[in-house]
Amino acid sequence: MKTTRICLLIIASVFSTTLAQEISNQEKNFEYLWNTFDKKYALFVPKRIDWDALYRIYRPKVSSQTSDSGLFEIMANLLSHLNDNHVRLNSPNRSYRSGILGTMPEMDNFFPLVKNKYLHRYKDLPAGMFSGWLTDSIGYFYIQYFDDAELSARVIDGIIHEFKDTKGIVIDVRENYGGEDDVGKAIADRFADKKRLYMLKRYKNGNAHNAFAAPQKWYVEPKGAIQYTKPVILLINRFSISEAEVFTLAMRGLPQVTIIGDATSGVFADVYQDTLPNGWTFRCPYNLIKDASDFCWEGIGIPADIHQTITKEDIASGHESVLDLAIALLNTGKPSKIQK
């Protein structure tokens, strides 16, 4: 296997350098895409993807006769095997997204139902949040994105102060498309009972698929004037993406937190954007994130403790079934929790 890989790398290098003048522009673009992912993509090993085998399949499909639309289709098919919602390919005429979100329709917007039927004393807050009361003893706040750690810390401190005497809080990160790691940590810290490891982040330090530096260790730990350690329900779904999933890693390790919903999207790594010689752009994840037990949820998504989804029929009938379950669970005073 090692000999085969060395041979393939030599072949790829020959295509991209020595024979650069002998191959077509279409072939050069394919080589650029394949080689960039070969050197930079961080998730081949945990996903058990044989990138060399995919080269042998897709490289012969590209020639000087390949049209732009045909080349885009070949590249999209190649990237589809990564099953990675962070991987994208864009041309002036087309856009492709790998992973489950590339095929899933957007769900109906349930937020107007939450705001208009379920919440009272509703507040629009900075840092992409809003809050309100579900009952006289249950608080709720939604996080739309994770941006600006300092501002988010001030906002969450105000929320915790308002809800400090409640019997439970519902935190909602459904339809949250991500943001910055330090923001998610700043919010999760307000719910920490003690210092707990929740994330191991590794950066590539070489071109080999398994070349990584030592992991950076991220901890959730008590911060702010008040820490909320009463029962918490965290709501997630398939459109809880990227930092929303890292935030879920931080929260799921806390003993008072129960997670309800569908599995998260399954994309955690940071990404950078690159440009092909023909001007098309693509995004490539370049680091590896695992949970405290050294397990990688990429391509899988973090499962809920209690699975519950909302349907279009629920919304049309004025029932937010996920939120209904969260309220009922908190009202029992004994949230179900998988012991960690």
C-alpha cells in the first residue's frame, strides 16, 4: 500500500509539474483540486476515505475534450465521497455542497410559531440571540450564530441573571449555522459546574493524511458572576452546524443538560477557501476536531439524548413538538439524562 501511494504521488506530481505543458486546462484544474485536498484535507483518516483510489477512478474521466459542465460534474462526484457539509465547489453557473445538507430541503421556519405562541416577555438581544419565558418558571433563549465573544458573554450573563430563579432553561441552536469557537465556549462556561474537557483540536503539520500536531485541549469551566446548574434542555437538529455542534460538545458533558431533537449536521472542522486556475472556488476543511473521548463525529453528527423532530404538519397546526417535549420534561422536575 505504501509503495502504491508513493507511485500515485509521483504520478500526480508529474501531471502537475513536468508535464504541465502537455495536459489540458481541464486536467490542470482537476489536478489542482485533487492535490490540494490530498495535502490539506484533515479528515481522510477518521472517515476512512481512500483518496488515491478515487483519483484512479475520476482522473481518467478528465481530458481536453471535457466540457466545463462535465468537469464540474466530475469534481462534484469526487467531492461527494467526502460526505462533508463544509466542502463546496462554486463556478459562475453552478454550486455544489457535499454532505447531507446538499440534498436536504430547508425545513419550514418554526421561529414565528415559537415567538408568537410560546414566548412571553420576549426580547431581541445583541449577538444573534433572543429570549423569553415559556412558563412562569421556564426560560428560553435562542442562539442564531456564534459571533463576538465579549459581547456574547455580556448577553449571556444578563440572560442567566434573568433566569436564575427558574426551575429550568431551554437553549435552542436549531438552524444555527456556526461561528467562532471562543463564543460557544464563553456561553457554555456560564453553565459549567467545574472544569471539563470537551474538545480536542488538531492541526495538520505535514502533507501526509495522518500528519497532525499535538491536540489543543478545550475546556468548559465556570465563568461569569452566576453559573446556571439547574436543569437545561438543549435543542438541536440537522441544521445545527459547525460551531453549533462544538457548542453541543461542550454542553453535552454537563450533568444537568439533556439534548432533544435530531442529530446535528456532522461538520466541525475549520475551513479555508481556495481558487482553481479557471477561477472556480472551493472550500477545504483543514483541521480535525474530536470530543473529550477522542471520538470524531464528522460525517455523523452528535445524536440527541431524546430523539424528536418537528414536521410541517406540526407547524401548520400550531404545535412545536420539540419544544412541547422540552417543556413537559422540565415540568416533571426529572429530566432524562444519559449519565456521563
